[in-house]
Amino acid sequence: MTIRFSTAAAFLALATSPAFAQTAWDMPTPYGDSVFHTQNIMTFADDVRDATDGSVDITVHSAGSLFAHGQIKDSVRRGLAPMGEILMSQLVNENPIFGADSIPFLAASYDDASALWDASREDVAGALAEQGLTLLFSVPWPGQSLYLREAVTDPAQLQGMSFRAYNSATERMAQLLDMVPTQVEAGDIPTAFSTGRISGMITSPSTGVSSQAWDYTSHYIDTQAWLPKNMVFVNSAALAALSEDEQAAIMAAAEAAEARGWDMSAAETAEKIAGLEEGGMTVMQPSDALSAKLAEVGEVMLDEWLAQAGDAGAAMIARYQGE
């Protein structure tokens, strides 16, 4: 009996030693499995699992199935989930720094969006750190463009339109265009159109295809106004509780996920615009009058953002513009 007890005790000690311990993490994300952001995160989780020989096992809970989009950041901050993903601009009311990538026409291409991210990453990471969160990586959506039920060439045609807003930037843009902003999450878009809550929106071609926008809109106006980013972050205390090798594996997988995600986003743009055309939508470029009006709105919103962001925002824009 003594021998058997000693053997069992030795096995138990080995099973609970660091070499055999497993950290199981649940990761809430707001978008469905077919969205490239989610696919990229699933690959990230696989990379972490492989690099740690399974000692860190991340389970991705997509489509808001664990926490709703608006709850994810606080859930990670409070330790209810160790890591998560959100649309960065959701946090602009906490700190204007989070909204720099949603200023229309400030960065309207992948090259410009990358330069803006280089100029803003440190500020974003610092703002998260103040809340006990560590930034892992960020990936942009394809450029935001208009989805409407008719061809719009004159900005006056937008006046009074009920328009989907998904953050404060889209709400403000709608106001400046004399539209009526209505908050609608991505998963509720088809219902919002069918019930008449909204009759227009600005979003990526990815969201347009995933929500089958051709069922409720007819025209895609390719404004590519801005490339908003999702960001993935981890509870800093949860990260610090891992071994140094595990932490290094997560950071390496995050770096790879960011590079891969930007490539996926760029490839997604052409593919999904083609998908909108295949669905029966008319893809058109903005008229001169509409482009001029949208540029005017962008200038107003940049000035307003700078007034809110203060010296930190001014320094960020100066870095971005190479001043």
C-alpha cells in the first residue's frame, strides 16, 4: 500500500508541475466564423497552442456568443475572460485616441492606414495599459463605403435618410450629412433594413457580403472612406501569470497574426466587392459632388477630433503626416 501511495503521489506531483499544467483561456469575439478577422484569430489560437505544446489553449467564442461586443473589453478588464477582440473605435468615448482610424479620409488606403497605425500604436497600447490590458495586435477592415437603395450623386439625396451607425464617428458623419443615425450591430443589419429602421449604411465590403446586402440595398458607392481596425488584447495580469516562454509565444503569434491579418484584409477588398457585384449590386464611384461633400465632412471631423484629443492627438497626426 505504501508503494502504491508513493507512486500515485509522484504521478500527481508530475501532473500538476509547470511542465504538465495547461492554461485554458476563453476568448470572446464579436464576429462570425466566416469573417476573416475571426479566421485570423483562430489561426492565432492554433499558433499559440502549437508554440506552447498545448500548455496555453485558447478557445475562440465568435459572434458575441460569450459576451456581446459592447461587453468584451470590460469583461477582459475585470478578468471574466482573459482576452478578447473589439472594434477599436468603440472606445472613443473613453479616449479619443481610439478613434483616430475612423476619421473619414484621414487614411483612405492600406498604406496610409499602416502609417497611421505606426503613429498611433504606442498611444493605444498606453491607454489600454492604464486599464490593466495589454495590446496584442490590430487588423483593419477593408475601406468603408456606402450602401444605398438608389444611386446617390447629389449629397442632398442623403438628407433625412435613416442611417446605420456603429460608433460615434459614423454617428457624427451621419449628422454632418443631415442623415438620422441609428445604432445597429453587424448581426442585426438585415433586420434593421427589412423593418425600416435604416435605409442606408457605410461599412466594409466584408460586412456587405456576410450580411447579403443585395437583399436590401442596390448600390455600393466605393468611397473607401477609412479603414477602421479591430484590436485584440489580453488581461495584463493573466498574461503575467504565464511562464516567460508562454508569454513570448503569445507575443510572437500576435506579431504574425497582425502581419497575416493585414494581408487578409487587403485580399478581402477585391474579393468582396466582386461578391457584391455577383449578388446583383451596382458598384459605382462617388460623384464629384459627393466626394467633395465627404471630404468636407472629413475635415470637420478631423478638427473636432483634434480638439478632443489635445496634445497627444496633435502629436500623433504630426507623426503620421511626417511633420
